[in-house]
Amino acid sequence: MTRALAVLLLSALGAGSALPAFAQPGTGRSPSEYEVKAAYLLNFIRFTRWPRAAQGPFEMCLLGADPFGPTLNSTVEAERVGGRPVTVRRLSAQDDRTSCHLLYISPSEEPRLLATLARLDGSDVLTVSDMPGFVPRNGMIQLVTEGGRVRFDANLDAAVAAGLMLSSDLLRVARNVRRANQP
Amino acid sequence: MPVAPAALARLSLEELAAIDVTSVSKQAEDVWHTPVAIAVITQEDIRRSGATSLPEVLRLAPGVEVSRIDAAHWTVGIRGFGDQFSKSLLVLIDGRNIYTPLFAGTYWPAYDTLLADVDRIEVIRGPGGTIWGGNAVTGVINIITRRARDTRGTLVQLSSGNLDHMLVSARYGGGNPDGFSYRVFAKGTKRGPFFHADGSDFDAWWMGQGGFRADWARGSQGTFSLSGEVSSGSHGQRVQVTTLTPPARVATDGELDAQGANLVALWDRPLQGGGGVRLQAFYDRTVWRATHFEETRNTVDLDATVQLAPIARHQFTIGAGARWSPGDFTPTVPALDFQPRSFTSRLVSAFVEDDIALVADRVLLVVGSKIEHNNYTGVELQPNARLLFTRGVQTVWGSVARAVRTPSRIEDALRSLTPAGPVPGVALPLFLEIAGNADIDVEQAVAFEAGYRQLFAGRVNVDLAVFHTEHDDLVSFARGPARLDGTPPARIIINAPHVNAVSGWSRGLEIAPAWQVNDAWRLSGSYALRRFNFTAAPISAEANAVRRYEGSSPRHVLRAQAQWTRGGVEADVAYRHVSALAFHGIDGYHAADARVGWRVAPGFDLSAALQNLFDPHHSEFPQTPAPVEVPRSLLVTMRWTLAPAQ
């Protein structure tokens, strides 16, 4: 059995000798959860239609403790959606948020979630969070990490009530779509 | 699939959903809102545990008690009732029930899967009979592999160490953009024996396995899946074989050759207005050739489930199923037989469950029942009622549920002789005939459970569950008539039929906290406490019946682990304490495992896992004449992954 181990270690060294050809320190890892989530936020903007006039930049807002760090800006700000730029705005508690296209609500906002969502009543803001129970409490898109992958649940009822149109491409990829009020 | 962060923004939703992330949060969050004691072992948990078999992975879940008998055999219990065949719990691999009606339970060494393609393992503690039917008494283990569209690309994994000599896994997955995906995989294992104080090495083993899965996603018509596997293996075992001539009982070292094949078809279709239909059919064949018997079994199982929400606030789940499982038993030693040798176990069942949102998103009531007919005991009802309160990041739930364990062929039709030792004044040798009993009834349990979950500050979560279960009609042995068997050499045989004779309660708690300290550190653990109190009715002639039920599982299991992740390097340490198995005379033990993983280059990972750091070897279960002990082990793993061409 020690021989089997030795054989394995030797072959590992063999792989090591070919290593400089493709070793790229720093990029040789899976993306972090929030790098992927940032990319999702951008995609949610791509696949949503707002009732408001289609002009100016898309505004992506973030409420509560920022889990993304610099990732969100670096992912989003180089991209254009339908020719329009995307900006990131970090909100404080009293900032107006009805101008946001997408509002990411950090899990830190959990205790105030119902009040936060109530303040958005009558506005066309797409709400996204990764806190547990976000969709059941009438959030629109909940990011869910399972099996080491990031998925999402969509609440079509809540989006429709806000006048938003989620594309069928988006709903097709959703893990679960909530549309309880459909006939 | 490693992707530079800047490139992520250009990926489609489908591509994003298929990316493996270095996860900061923990488990499927649906679990949060389930009125059941449930834990989810994720793919990351599995990979970082260093475990190389399904029973070893199960140690990660709170409330599961796993002991190694030897290199190839385990006892697995949930909330007590630890047993080599895990007879009180139900195990499913992608919906395929692997509980055998031959001896009631799961024969762990015959089952394996490509662990790297397991999506998650859901471990439910407590009864699951309302949904899953018979034998889901103390728990349900649901092993779920990834969908084919999530396993596109190539994976090759090689491991070698002093205990698991060689583990080789390979998978290739592909498909087209129109919703068709497939994968094929193969796995081979060659594993060495444990430490034996008596110098033997009977428990080495090997296994080979191959399989496929194909999924067709057809929009509103739902998803159709077909998967299949074949496996073949041979593992050493030590069996106490009874001989009709002296010495009457011989510890015999031999092999069990296990062959398996299965095919599973699944159609999952969403319905307009929510809900869906799910149809599943599977065929499973096992051929086991052991030192003392051979059995060939073919199982066909059909299951249909419909989810409907016809009225506001109600979601109905209605299901029906049938299973047909003929088995042919052939004895290869004189003292073990079944009467009749060929028998078909049959089952039909139906269930209905209603999830009632008493207060939307706040209070959920679940009521339902299974009605099942089996051809050992007839009709059995397994109802449950569960209530869940959710408020923000707090969840409180409670439940009452009944579950039954269906008799197996052993309890129904066994004929097995065991030497009863010399009796003063009796010249002839004496044998006990452990016998099946056609009147045997189900073992029953009624469980009262409650649980509480809370997330603190988005970083700490705690899951607590308590239970009290009333058990009735647990199986023991009675003393039947004695007879003289005149076949030379003559002997006296005392009949000892299985009877339902033990009742009592089990109670306990499980607590599982987890703390995501920051993006590098994660600390988690669990503690489980058990108490048992059984009494045997006078009809039981088994001297140790009560001690056997009370002392076959540890009273305390404690587990703690720390995970550290940064820049492609992972480090894991885990500690566990398992208290004594009083009935088996096994002392409690402490064990620690450590693992380091390093992403050497995109698509190439290297890891080393060291298990049982504390002891050169320790004993977890008795074996005759000397216990087989779990040695310290080192395993080195190399893993290559190649994303599919875009």
C-alpha cells in the first residue's frame, strides 16, 4: 500500500513539472459566491422590463451591509444593457429608493424587511436578496446557494404587482417560480 | 468551471447556474421552512470531509450514529437503533429505495456512487412514513445526484492512501442547447483491511461501477430523465457459521460478491397554476453471493405524485405507488435457510397530504397520511400532523407522526440454527432455531417532535430539535417447543420464533450551530443526546432484548469542525466524540480528521486527508474473536475538471 502511495506521489510530481505552462496564481480558483451573485444581478437587469421610460443609466442599488465589496462595481460598471450603462449606488437608511431599477437587500436588513418592502409599494423596483425566506415574504428574486452553486427563486406575483415584466428566459432558469394567484 | 470575475458578467443565466462557487452560505434554504428535523449535506461538505464512502459521509449530519464494524461494514442509526442493516431507516438514491426485504435494511457495502456528482444528501430525523412509507421510522436518507445539465464537462479523480489503496472516478457530461444533457461515469475502488489484533486481514474489498444519466428538458412538458448503473464488487466478511457437528460454531472468513444493476425513469412535469406531476419507475437487480447464502432479487417500483393548489391557502400532494420484489434465496451452509426460499414481497400504497397556510408566510399546518398494504402484515396507516411558525429569521415547529417498520423475510421465514451450549444433564448437543413467524406484526413508533431555528445577524444559525418517541411491538425472540432431531449426529433443537415483545420510548435532542465568521472561516458542529427506556414482555426469551435496544447506540455524539478557505487553499479540521455502546462493550472514543486542499491550477486540485489523528487504531464495534479496529489513514487525491466547450 505504501507503494501505491509512492506511485501516486510520483505521478503528482510529474503533473507538477508541467505546471508552469498553465499556472496562473490568483485566477486558479472557483469564483466566489458573491462574484457569481454580482453577475446574476446584472442578468436580472437584462431580463426585466420596467414600465418607466427607458432612458439614462440603469441604477442598481444596495441596501444594508455590503457583502460584495469591490466585486459589484467591477462586474457591473464595464457592462452595458441595451446600450445603457449600469451604475451602482449604496443606500443609507433614509435615501429614496424608488428611483432604483434593482434593489439588492442585504441579509443584514432581515429584521426590517417587511418595512423596507412596504416602502416600495407602488414603485417599479425589482427587489433581490439572498436572505432566507425572502420570496415567501413577498420579495421578488431570492438567490439561493445549494450544492455549491447559486440559483434563484422568482416571485412572479410580486413582480407583476409592481408592473415589472420578467422574461420567460429568466423564469425558465429559476429554481422555483411563485405564481400562486394564477388561474 | 473556473472563470475570471470580469468574464462572469458575460455569462448567461444557465451558465451562471452551473458554476461551482466557493460558498459562503450554507445549505438549501428551503430547509429553513420545513416542519421536519432535517439536515442537508452539501457537495462542498462531502468534498471537504475527505470521506470516501456513503456511510462515512453520513457522519456529517447531526443525529446520525455511524460505527465501523470492519473496513467494508458499518452500522448506521438515526436517533438510536444503530444496526448493521439500518433496519429502522430508509435510504433512497435518486428516488430509488435500496431497503432490502431480505433482512430489513440497507446493505451498505453493496452501494456506492460518484461522490463528486452528488448534489446533496438530505437527512431527515424522525418518521417519514407519511410520504415515504414503511421503514422510515427513525429517519430517511435521501441521496440526490446532480442533474445532467449540471455535470457537463470532464471530471477525473484519483485517490490513493494506506487504507483506500486506489479510488478512481471519471465522468464525462455533454448535451445540446435544446435541453438535452447527459453524463456517463465510472468508478473503481480498491480498499485495504483495517487493523486486526489477531493478525487477520479478511476485510479488504473492491468495487467497480458504471452508469449514465440523460435529462431532456422540454419546457412546459417538463423534464424526462433516464439513468442506469451496473456495479460489481467483492468484500471480505467474517461470518459465524453454525456446523451440525462439533465445534458447532466457526468464525469463517470469506467474501461477499455483490452485483447490482438498475434503471430509473422519471418524468417531472409542472402544471399550469402551480404544482406538478411526477412519475417514476425503477428496476433494481441485486445478486449477492456470500459465504453462507446466495440471493437474487429483482425489484420493480412505480410511483406517481401530483401536487395541486386548487383552493387558496391549500396545497395538496397526492401519491400512489406499487412495488414488486421477488427474491430467490439459496443456502450454502446447512444451518441457514428460509421457508419458502423464493418469495415475492409486494407493496401498494397511497398518500395524501395538505399543506395549509393558516396565516400566509407565517403559520403552516401540514396534515396527511399514508395507507399502505404489504403482504406480510396487511394494511398500515402512517399519518402525521405538523405545524410551523415563521417569523423573520425564526422558525418554530412541532409534529406528531406514526411510522411502522415492515417485517422482513428474516422475521417471517428464517430457519437458522445457533449452538446453545452444553446443558448439564443433557447428553445431546443443543441448538436454538431462530425462526421466522408468519404472525409477526409491524414495529410501531409514534414520535412527538419540536424544533427551533434561528439566524443571528446573518452569520450564525442554530437548529435545535427535541423528540420523544413511543415504540411498540419491537422484535425479540420467544421460546418455542423443543424437538429431537434424529439425523446423525442427533441433537435437540429449541424453536425460537421472532415475536413482537419489546416496547418503550426513546427521547433526545440534537443541536447544530454554524457560524460564518468571515469569508475565510466557517465553524460548525452538532451535539446529539439520546435516552432509551424499554421493557420486554414475558413472552420474550431473549435475555438481552432490553439491553440490545438500549445499548446499541451511543448516548452522546459530539462533532465540531472548522473550515478555512482563501485564494484556492482550503484547510479543514474536524473532531468527534462518540460515547460507549454499552450492549456491545465498546468504549467511547475521540477522533479527529484534517484535510488540506490546494487548487494548483485552473481545473486541477490536489488534497490530502488524514483521518483518526489521535489513535493508531480504535475500535467502534465488536467482532469475534477480536475487534477490528479503524486505523489512522492518509489519502491523497488529485482531481482534474475540464469545462465543456462553450
